[in-house]
Amino acid sequence: MHYIKSFLKIAPVALLIATVSSCHKIQITPTGTTPPAEAYKTEADIKDLINSGYSPLAGNNFYGGRVQKISEYLADAAEGAGVTGYEGDIFNYKTNPNSGTQDIYKEPYIVILRANTTLENLALVTSGIAARENYEGQAKFLRAVCHFELVKLFAQPYGYSADNGHLGIVIKTKSEFEPGKGRNTVKEVYDVIIADLMAAQELLPAVNSIYPTKWAAKGYLSRVYFQMNKFDSAYKYADQVITGSNATFDNTPNFVTNRFSNPVTSEAVFSLVNESDNTVRFEPLRNNVNPKLGMNLPINLTTYFTGTANAADLRKAWYTDSNGVHGINKYMKPNFILPLLHITELKLIRAESAASSATNLPTAIADINDITNRAYGGAITPLAMNATASQILSRSRQERKLEMIYETGDRLQQIKRIGAKGEPSTSHGNAPWNCNGIVLQFPAQEFNVNVNFLPNPTGGCL
Amino acid sequence: MIRLIYRKTYTSIVLMLLFSLQAFSQNTVTGKVTDAKDGSPVPGVTVTVKGTTTAAQTQSDGTFSLVAPAGSTLVFTSVGFTTQEAPVRSGAVNISFAQSNQQLNEIVVVGYGTQKRKEVTGSITRIGADKIANVASPSFESALAGKAAGVSVSTSGGTAGSGAVVRIRGISSISVQGDPLYVIDGLPIDATYLNGPTRSTLGQDRNPLANINPNDIESVEILKDAAAAGIYGSRGSNGVILITTKRGRGRGKLDFSTRVGLSTYTVKPKYVDKNTWLAIRQEAWENDGNTGPQQNLPGALGGYSLSKALADPATDWWDMATRTGVSQAYNLSYSKGTKKFNIFTGGSYSKEQSYLVGNDYNRIGLRANVDYKPTSKVTISANAAYNSGISHLINNAWNGGLGLAMSTALPYYQVYDDNTGKYFKGVSDYNWDPGGSFYNFKAQSENKKFRTAEQRYLGGLTGSYKVTKNLELKGIVSVEQNNSVFNSFTSAFYTNQPFGNAEDNFNKYTNYQLQANAIYNLEINDDHKFTFLLGSEYQEQETKNRYVFVDSTSSPLYDGGKNNVYDTKKDAAKFVTNFQKRFQSFLGRVNYNYLGKYFLQASLRRDASSKFRENNRFAYFPTVSGAWSISDEDFMDKLKAFNYLKLRAGWGLTGNDGLPWNAGYPSVNTGRNEGDNYGNNPTIYPSNLGNPDLKWETSSNLDIALEFGVLKNRISGELGVYRKQSRDLLLDVPITIYNGAGDRQWQNQGKVLNEGIEFTLNTINYKSEDFTWSSNFNIAHNFNEVTDIGNLLPDAIMGGTNETRVVPGYSIGTIFTVRYYGVDPADGLPIYLDRNGNQTKVLNVNPRTGDKVPIANVLPDFTGGITNTFKYKNIELNTLFTFQGGGHIWDNSGKRSMGYVTDWNIYAFMAGNYWRKPGDIAKYPKPTLKGYPGVEGSYWDNNSSVQIYDASYIRLRELSLSYIFPQAMIGRWKMSNAKAYISAYNLLLFTKYPVGDPEGGRDGEDDAARNQSPNANFLNPPLQKSFNVGINVSF
């Protein structure tokens, strides 16, 4: 009994102790973040959400340098003989699951998630149909651009197989976390890209501040169709942009410096901005070709000699020589706006599409002559008005190499496209356009956690 | 005022009267307590008249005086000493007090209290102050190495202030930290304040314990099993280390100690010299099908000149990056205890230079611990400590530190460029990194500066009130504040820009805790004794970070440690909360002691952590344990040899909540931070996939042990076995990238089993009046197995960038790689074994279809230590050997040093054993520059079992010789104690590992790497070997 009394004495004390802490709440919502259910409430949120898609697009791991660098190492202009490490893997066509391809693979999907999230919250856009269509168009445009870059780097090109049933990449059209998906076919991927761009060209306005316009969507459509060797459509959309948009061919001798400058070139159909106080935007692009910092993406001798062979060619200014190591200095300005698509490229697409389908040859001839006259100032003979389709084609491809050097990874895709078209086509080291190793291997993580995800076959290039 | 004095005087007079009245009927007993070990006086011993509350404390000279009835018994107690009794008799009562952890009645600190060793039902190892204070390491935990069975302590490397990876009874966590919980005077401290990118700085793991002053520590208790650690519930899974700081006692005593030391490296890895390197590369050049002199030598655009490389003298980069480090430490403390006040106060300064040029760790520590007893029922204790640690760091091992000398600093490179006269820069191999990596150690060390500065304040206030004789209430408020700033500076020369750049990464950490508990002792007719503990606790932690990067500066953002360089960017930068945690607990424990020989303990703790969502926030952690003191049974009287025999067993649940704070919270970044802007417009975006269903990682622990002492404790020891099953492991799981939602998600997945046996033996091998030789031997075997990992492939959970993985059926950190078979004598190419054991020349590392298999264990089969103490009169010689056997080392850097000739140095042992011509039987393949045809990827992928080594070693970890000056000599200087010693650490090493020091690993990458790759090597600086001289004196 005595002990029970003692226990009773303790009981109130125990209660007192219990209250010491029970008044505290232990819930903590991490600061700076918001649960998804509370994050998207207003139209302003959607405006900021879609805007967030452009930062990674312009980032170092995407168009800010990585796409270009990887593409050039796989193509035939870069000098990679001394390159080691992960870049050596790329140059030697032997990327493996641990070859550092994760960043270039991940970044487009980040943009896609942001685009998909935008599309799922469009109901919040209440200021009017135009605004709503603008955000929808931007989201679809971004989603298409990202799927397009991924399928070009991580899969064999369109036309590699007759039905394009070969493996492409995973298509993501909703924000939901979907583990365990397998890769879609290349045909499926291109279908989605085209559907998105088709929608975007309808939805987007003709003028849209720093964001994509309907002309940007049409320009990308042209590029996509060209990549598919679908020349009628490629021609059609290139023509619409050249004739319909505000972008104009820069016919001044300054085009070599204007192309990557601030203010933006008059030719830009879609570009990524460089804010005036942002000193690190596109830094890798600047550094890749900056001999002062150690040439990070040197070009080979052939490319150098070809590019500088004609003394009159204004584009010679893009080539540098640093103690026998050569590079391309297109991106030298401390601040420049990066056009992802410009009139020169669309003219080249229009010309080659015309020549390839042997229609509209006068337009094609004019396009090519615009480009050569601008570059050489008459120092080479322009194409004759009766030039043949094959003459146009040949000149067009030659000029494309010179104009597009080190831009948007274009050269690699031309090697693949021409091969897929059925012409002989090889990259450096005589690697066939369709060898296994010219396609990047997916990062290991995709296989480690997902049995449905199949890797790319390897080897076979050298 | 006058009234007060009057009252005080009045009280004193009454007290004196009472006291003297008592004195008439009693005797004043005097005596002296000396240390049985060395005869030195022991101050601060509580001397109690048995069965009364009459007590006194011994003074600094060990003497005491108190009033006791004739025929009564005196009880002598002190933490760390065996409680002794002596009858009151005429004349002085002199006691030789045994200070030994072999002893049974030693008082040990347990969670939320103290217990007598005999009554303890769990596994607790106690390490006293004398084992900690003099260790020549800024961080106390390295002093635990080899001293307790099942406690593995491996120092991370030779960097000053570097931590140790402490693992108690194996490792049961994979992605979350496997470190024990450290509790200083009741306040849990952890590495949380180093959360985020600063935990691992420059490849060196920063040590949260480095700024704790070892001289402040009274004792360290290691709680190994659930019975002991279970009271810490959700944080006890990896064991608990309790640190108790010193408190004042005895007559005023001033202690001063100082130490100076020199340090160097334990092992120097051997690499080939300049000409051999060039000759091997020439062979590689020819093996690749080239003819003529080799070209494209690394080091310059378009290739370094071969003739210059041959003609120039070789540069000894190792020599340039190392030195004899000088260290010094000073410590001054004062301790005094009176009836109402106990005070301990101390200050220390130490400067530890490592053998790495440019690397040091400086610490200043101040502490005051005060106890005030206004009445016999009330005690108020206050602790306050300030520690400041400033460390100058060197760049990543593989990018500027000593690692350069082991990798990219080739012997033909020159310090200065012939043409410019400035530092030779070399050419970057890392093309992603446009700044270019200099391979010139000298250029690096002068143009890149790194510093961390930490200031830690620890404070605690405890109030205890004895409500009745048996009931005590305690309230404790503890506060920790830690300011930690990491600075780096890169000069314009290095950046190759008009300016250099600097960063300033500031972490502000606060940790506070409120605790209330009640202890109630209940005794029922002498046979049944109960102790009840009931408590509650609330803890809150927060880290705020401010990061500034200035890209146009010519000086660092700090100055002389004051951090007072102002910069507009720095001033404008804001602190952002990057960690917050709230933690609430209720706990209860009952101890039952029946007849002084049967002991039972049960505890239950309920924890709630803000890291988990509402659905899984609370969890209960029960324990039950018991002990049977067999030697107290009557039937043991016949077995006289056994003076002590105790069997104990326990079971309990413990947990781990070491998640990032936001792991459970799917979230959208709506901060609209300026840095994320595009086109000067703000952005919001999905940022964390999160997992709202996360719950605790729990371990079920079973522990059985037998403690024994024979021949009057000449031989004593403990044999224990345990089994720990952990489930719902908190795993940082990679997720499919195409979702765009990040790389990883935290999930509860997997199970791990740890089973082991531990044996400790303490012996007094020889004892005479002048000479004693005693030994401590401990050894532990731990079996570790991952029993389940869900449906993840082995490559999913990586141990940093090493080939260490988590594979079901194998131990954590199993090396998972392709088996290297040897070299084809016909063509010199490497031969591997495919997954079926067939020979192949293709190194297929594909996670799905490849040939990687689990082949070696990084965890040792056994670890242990042997301490021998030889004492002759006043001279003591102490040796500690530590050892481990059976584990393996993954040499991650070896892939570039054993055949695949890149721009790295080449191991000397490779040079004599590689294929040169058809027919050669060699271990290493023919040298090549372009790689082996079957190796997919670059040299980074050139991993195989050829990089695995046996990690067994024995090392003489500590050797010390000390001399205690006799009283007669030092008494004239009013000293009560004086000791001089010389000591050496890591003096000898016996190992077959050819690359460096087998201890110490590249653990800094993240928690997973610390768990899975405790001894993976990637250009690690070897451990430090040091020699020290010191004196300790007391006045």
C-alpha cells in the first residue's frame, strides 16, 4: 500500500514532464518549397512554371554547350586524338553506361516535366484564350524540341529501319511518375514531336517576346522533316518562315560577328537569351572554343584547311590557330544571344530539300547564292540559274558544313540523315553513319532500376 | 544588507553548534586516498559514512577528514574507480584506490544516469580521461581505436583534423549515416551542421568531433547493444557514444599539460621514376602499332617535347607536397569542489600541422562547468564550452593535394615553364573543366587556398531537485550553436582571367534540447530494489546556409581568421534554411535488482521526428534485458577461482532516422530565386519527388554475454555474441531519369543482418612490488549480410564512385566487378572471366548483360587490439597494437597506374611484372595508350578484380613511455603530480598492401560511401605517423 502511495506521488510529476514537450508541434514543412497541391494556384504560377523550362534548355548541360560538344565529338570536324576520359569515350564511339551521358540525357526530361506540368494546369490561365494558347503552345514546343534532341543522340536516325520500328527513347507526355516504361520506337517519337509542333504552330502567336513564336514552331517542323528526309514538308515550312516571319537574312559582311551577339541577329527565328547581368550563360560554349583557356574543342586539320582555304571567305574569321591547335571562335563574345534556328539554316534546308526533290530549283539556287555571295563577296562563281539539282545539292551541303560549323550539333545529324537517305556517309575514322557506337549509350541508372529499359548495342564503328 | 549578514551569521552559528554537538559523540576520521596504479593522490573521492548522508571529499593531496561514529564503515566512491569500504579505526584510514575498468563496482555512465558496472545489463565499454587526453590527434574518437571489442575506428587519412569512421558491431545502414550517436553531457550532437555540400570538402571528410577538446573529457562510454543504447530509441541503431565532461572536485587543483610533436607519413607509395615511365610509355606507343619516338606526351598542347622530358631532371612532386609536420598543444585547467560549489574550468590551444604542405588544424577551447548546491536537495549545474577550429585545407587529393604526386604530376614535368619563367601549367585532361587543371603542386598550393573555420558553443543548464530521499526530478536545457564557414580562393594566375575568384560558404547551426526526467528509487525490504526513470525530451535543429561566389576578386573573403573581409555580394547574400528537424520523445525505464544478483531492465521510448510524415511519425522502441551475477550465488563458493561471473542477455529495437529533412516531402520550388531566372523573369518548378510514406529504419538486437573475473581479477574479461537484424532500410534509390523528377528517391527497402562475437581479456601477467605487466586483448568478428534489397540490380546502390555495391547474400560494400584472370602470353591482352567463369578478353560492365560479380568483402573478418602496460616503479611503458584481418581494399585509382598508360604515374610494382613480348607470363597486361580492345569505355571503366588487395594489417598504433615524478621531488614546487612522456603513433605497420596505408579510406563522398567503401583508395594521403613529447603537471 505504501508503495502504491509513492507511485501516486510520482504520477503528477510524470504528467508534468509529459506536458513539457507536448505543446511543441513537430511538423516542419521544408522552407522554400511548396507541396504540389498548393504550388499552382494562379495564372502567374503557370507563367513562371513555363518560364522555368527555358533555364535548363539554355543551361550548360543542354544547348548551353553539351549538345554541341557531344555532337561534334561524334561528327567529323573536331580533333579528338588527345581526348581522354568520358569525352574520349564519345570521340572513340564507345560510350558505356558510365560514360557521363547522364547530364545530356537528364536535362531534356527536366524540361519535359515542366512542360507537361504546365499543360496539366492550363485551367488556371484565366486571362483569356490567347494567353492560354500561348502557354500551351510553348509547352508543346519545348516538349517537341527536347524529345527531338534526345532521339537524335540516343537512337539511330529516322530511316535507319524501313518502318522506323527501331528503339528510340521514352516518350513522356504527362507529369506523373511512371517507373518501368520501355523505350518507344523512333516512329512513335517522331509522331509525337510532329504532333506537338503542329499544335504549337497553331497555338503560338507570331510575336512572343523572348519566347517561341509560331515561326519557331514552323522552323523546327522544317528541321524535323528535313531530318526525316521528308523534303516536301521540310521545304514547305522553311519557305513559310523565310517568307512570313520577321526574321531576315543578314546580308551584311558583319554576319560573321552578328550571328552570336547581343542584340540578337536579325536572322533569329528562335533563340535563347543572355541576360545582361548573367556572365555565365553559355559559358561552356565560349570555353569549348577558346584557345586562351586551353582549346577544349579543337578542330582537326582538314576542317581548318577547308574552312580557311578561300582567302575571300569572310567565315574564315571563325577559325583560330593557337600554336598549331585550331579552334572555332564563333562564341567568343562575353554576352551573346544564342539563336537555335536562323534564316541561313532554313535557307540551306529549303535549298537542299528543293534539290533533293528536284522542285523549286530557282529558289534553291537563289538561297545558295545568297549565302555564297555574302560569304565570298563574288570571289567564287555563284550557281548558274540553270544549275542541276545535283550541283545545287553538292554546293548546298558544302556551304552547310561551313555555315553551320559547331552549331547545334548539326554536322552529326547531317551525317546520319544523309546515310539514312541511302547515300554513303561516314563520320571521323570512317565510322559508318549507322554504326552502334555513334549512338550514345544511356546512363546506367536507366537499366539498374527498370527491367523494361533496353540499352543500345555497342561497338562497330572503328 | 545588515539583516542579511546577520541572518547568515546566525545560520552559521547554528550550524556550527549542531556540528560540534555531534562531534562530541563521534570521532574525526582522517586519511588519504591514493591511486593503486601509481600511488598518486586521488582528489574528489566521495567518502561517505555508510548508512548516513555524512560525506566528505578528498582534497587535491588525496586527504580527507570527516566525522564518523566509531565502528562505522566508510564508503569510498568516485566515477572510474572501484567503490571500496573500510572500517573506521583509530589512526588514519588510508586507501589504495583501484582505478581500472576491470573492476566490478566501477560507476559507468549509462543513458540518462549512472550505474554500477555489476548492475549493468547491456554492453558498455568505458574509456577514461587518461586514455583520451594525451592522444596526439585533435579528435578524441581516434583514441578509441583498439580499445573496445567490436568498435572499429579507422582514421580517414593523413589530413589534419580528419575524422575517423567509427563503426560499432558492423554496419547496418546503407544510405543513411552509420555513425554512432554522439551525446555530450546529454545533448546529442551530430554531423547535421555540416549538412549539404560541406560535409565533404575537397574530398576530405570534415569531422564534426574535431572541435571537441579531448582534455575536457572525463569519460567516454560506448553503448553497443540495444539494452544499453535502446534508451536512445530511434537514433541508437549504430550504437551510442556518451561523452561526459569533467566537473570540479576536491581542493583547488591546477592542471597544466603540453605536448609537442612531429609527424610524417606512414607509408610512401612507390611509383616508377621518370625514365622508366617514359620507357613504358614508349612501349605502349609501339604496342599500339606506332613506330619511332613516342608522340603526344601529356603536358602540353600538341604534346610535350620528348627530348625535353628526357633531358630535364626529374621533379620529386611527393617531396614537394610533404614535410615534417610540427604540432603543439597546451592545456590549462582548474578544478575545485566545495560543499556548495564544484567548478571545473579549462582552456586549451593546439596547432596540428599534418605532413601535407599547407594543411593544418588549429583549435582553441574554453570550458567552464559549475555545480551549485544551494541546499541538500537542489543542484544546479551549468556547462559552457567554446571551441574554435580553423583548418587550412589542400585541394582535392586528385587535383592539387598529395594525390597529384600519385597521379597526374608526372616526374618529367617541371615546376617552372622554361619560356615564361612562371609556374608550369600543363594541359587539362578534363575538357569539361575549362579552367584547366594544373598538375603543378607548387602552383596549386600557392594559387588555390582553402580554409574552414568553425566556432562551436555548447551550453547546458541542469536543475535537479530531490523531492524525497528517493525521488529526484531533473530539468535540462542544452544549446549548441555552430558557425562553420568554408572559404576558397583561386588566384587570377589560376583562373587565367583578369581576376581570381573566391567563395564563402557559411553554415549556421543551432541545436537545442529540453529534457525533463524523474528518477525514483524504491527499495522493498532490502531484497528488491527498483529504479524508475521517466522522461521526456524535445530537440530542435536548424541549419542556415549562406553561399557567396565572387568571380572578380584578388583576395580571399576572409582575413586572419576573423572573416572580416566585406564584399557587397557577401553582405547582400541571405541565409537560407537548408535543414530543420524537430524531435520529440518520451522515455521510461525500470531497473530491478533482486538480492544484488539478479538484475532486470526494461525500457520503452517513443520518438517522433519531423522527417517523417504524419502517417509514420511516431515509433516505439522497447528493450528488455537482464543480468545474473552468478558469482554471488552460494554454489559458486566452491569455485573460488571465479571471483566474478555474470551472465547477461538483452533484446531491443533501435532505429535510424538519418534522412535528409525533405525526403518525405514532394515539393515545388516556389522560391522564385533570382539565380533560377530566365530572361529576368522568375521561375517555379517541381523540385523534389519526395516519398510521403517513409518510415523508420529499425533494428532488432539480441545480445548475450558472459563477464568473468578469476584469480582476484588477475584475469578478467567478457565474451559476447549478438545478432542484429535491420529492416526497412532507408535507401537513397536511383529512379528512372526520364521522369524528369530528379535522380533519386528515398525509400524503405532492404534488410541487413549483423551477427558477431566479441571477446575481451584483461590480464595482470606479472605483479610485484615494483613491476607490473598488464594486458588488454580484444577481438571481434562480425558477419554482415544484405538479406534483401528489393528488385534493385547490384549496380543501383553505389558506394561513391568505387566498385562497392549492395548485393543480396553478400556484405554491405561487396566489391562488384569483373574478375581479372591474367594476361594472354601470346598477345599481352588482359583476360577476364565472364559471369559463367569462362575466359574472355571483353570487359563487359553492362549492368544488365555484363560480367560483374560480387567477389570480395571490404569489411574485415576480425578486428581488435592488444594493449600491454609495463610499469616499473615510476616508469610506465604502454603499447597498443591494432589489427584487422580478412577485409579487402578497392584501389580505385589503380586503373590508371597498371598498364593503361595515361597521364598518370605508374606503380613501381607493375613495372617489373608486365607483358613485354610473346611468351611472357606476366601479371599485368601490355602497356597501351589507346586502351585494350575489349574494354568498352575509357580508362575510367578499366575496373576489374586486379585492383583488389588484402586489407589485413597489424600496426603499432600507440607507443608511450612515461615517467611519474616522485612526490619527494615535486613537492618542493608545490606540485601534487607531474608526469613526462614520449609517445609515438602509427610507428610500425605490417601489411601486404602495396599501394599505401591499408587504413583510411576515401569516405568523403557521402554517407553511402562511408558505409560501403570504408577503405576504398583513391589517391588517399596515407595516415600520419607522429612522435610526441609532453608533460602533465598538477598543482
